[in-house]
Amino acid sequence: MSRRMPRILVIEDERAQREPLARYLTRSGFSVGEARTGEEGLQALGEGEFAVLLTDLRLPGCDGLEVIRQAQVLEPQLGIILITAYASVESAVEALRLGAHDYILKPLTPDTLYFRLLRAFEKREAFSPVYRLIETGQTHEAIEICAQGRGEHPRYRVDFMRLEAELHGILGHTEAAEELYREIL
């Protein structure tokens, strides 16, 4: 890779899974941080700058869903991918509801993982102008960028609409928010 790739945090309690995954990602040109537990991972998120979080669902103590919940508070822009060998419709729906961008079943294939990571980086890049404006209190401008983003990034149209509706709600623009939610549904 010609340019420095953003950092990835891997939270996986099983060493036999975590270490080969981290080696693969490093060989693929990514900078990788590792954690064995949800608590360690959340601490690493608080101390470092990561673009994508790759977390297992079943972890001792703080599980993957709780990691997602807390990670969204720590870093709303974080791309989150949940990985699991124990798939269920309920866990997939809950992970996506909490803010995960993707849900991948184990065993992970290198190609699938690589392309899903690239998609997470792409989405983060598409939304970063909006989050920069939100961080500086420029909510009206963030709404405008969301509206533009719907056309510029059709893949993320619904995500831009959802964020735009949330921003309208924060500003008390109930009718605009409701209109966007109706369009999403």
C-alpha cells in the first residue's frame, strides 16, 4: 500500500485467533492494536486513535455488544465490525442497531475481511466531514453535508439520512426529522 493505512483495533480473547489475524492485517499494510478482553479494548480505544474496531462477539466480562455500545460513545466515527462463530439473527440485528457497520461470521477469509475493512474505511472517510462539523458545534452545516452526502455516496444514503434526522431532532426540527424517518422506512 502506498499510503499509511488507519489503525485497526482487534479485540479477540482467543490467542490462536487474535495473533494470526493481527499478523495478516499487519502484512496487509495496516497498523494493528490488540486486546484480549472488552475492557482492555475499551481502554485502548480511550488511549489511542483507531479508525476501525474489529471485535469478537463472545468475550469474557464485557461482551462484543457492550464493547460496541461503549465504543460509540468514546468514538462515534469509529468503523465497527463484529466477528463471531456464534451467529444469530438477534445478535446481528442488535450489533447493527448499536452502530456496527458490519457483521462477519468466522472463520474469516482474508479476502472477505480485507474488503469489509476497506468498506469500513470508505464509510468513515465519507462521514468524516460531517463529524468534524458536529465536533465544532456546526450542526446546521453538518445537516447540509448529510444532504449532499446522500447524492455523493449512494451506498450510504440511508446512513446519511438517519444522521441528518438525528441532527434535526437535536435542533428541535421535529417535522424535518420525521420526514426523513418516513423516507427511510
